[in-house]
Amino acid sequence: MKESLITRIACGLSFFLTGLLFNHTVDLFPSYPIYYLIAAVVDTLFVLYLPIFGHSSLIRDLQLINWCSVATQFYGFIIYMCYYPPASYNWIIGALTFVQWVRLIWVRKNDTHSSGNNFWLDSIFNSYFNLQRSHHTEANR
């Protein structure tokens, strides 16, 4: 897990901070339908910039969840314009948010042993622990 710990922290922090910024931005607009457009743009930006955290199954799964969120934003806009109650939209968005955070925490072997996972902070973190481990090995000899 330590190989992808920095990636997970960075992704989680970006999700959290973007959510705070999104909530403050949405409060500035008086019209509610624009909420769905802004949310879809934010989710699309997540899909586009998540690869900076590396190319692993974790990132691929997070991108897929955000694509589902984009589709859900479109669904929310449609039901809003048709004057349907938003309960189904709220449930789906809540479930996607839950799945996203669970996936961020849930560790699979492909997350940490992927040859394409190239987030540079992970490399620095791994180098530090490997160097520290080699010093302990030499001191015990």
C-alpha cells in the first residue's frame, strides 16, 4: 500500500478541495439548472487530470466513476427540466461519491504493482523507504 499511499492522499485531497471550491462556486449562481453543467464540467476535468497521478487501475477506476457522474449530471438536468423529483438523482450521486471514496481507500494488487504507475511523488516516497531499509540492514550486520 505504501507505493500508492501518496497517490491516494493526493487524489483524496484534490477531490475534497475541489468539492469545497465547487460548493462555494455553485452558491454564486442564482439559477439551479446551471448546477448540473458546472458539476458535469468539474467531473469531466477530474477525468482529464487524474492521469497526472499515474496510470494504474486505481486511476482508471476513479476515471470510470467520474464518467458515471458526468452521465448522472445529465440525468439530473433532464429530470429537473421535466419537473420530476430529484430523489433518484440524489441517491445516485450519493452512491457514486461513496463508491469513489471506498475505491480510493480499497487497495488491490494492481494499484501498487502497476508498471505504468508513474506518479513522481510515489517514486520519491518509495526511494526514501528503500534507502531507510537499506541503512537498517547495513547497521544490523
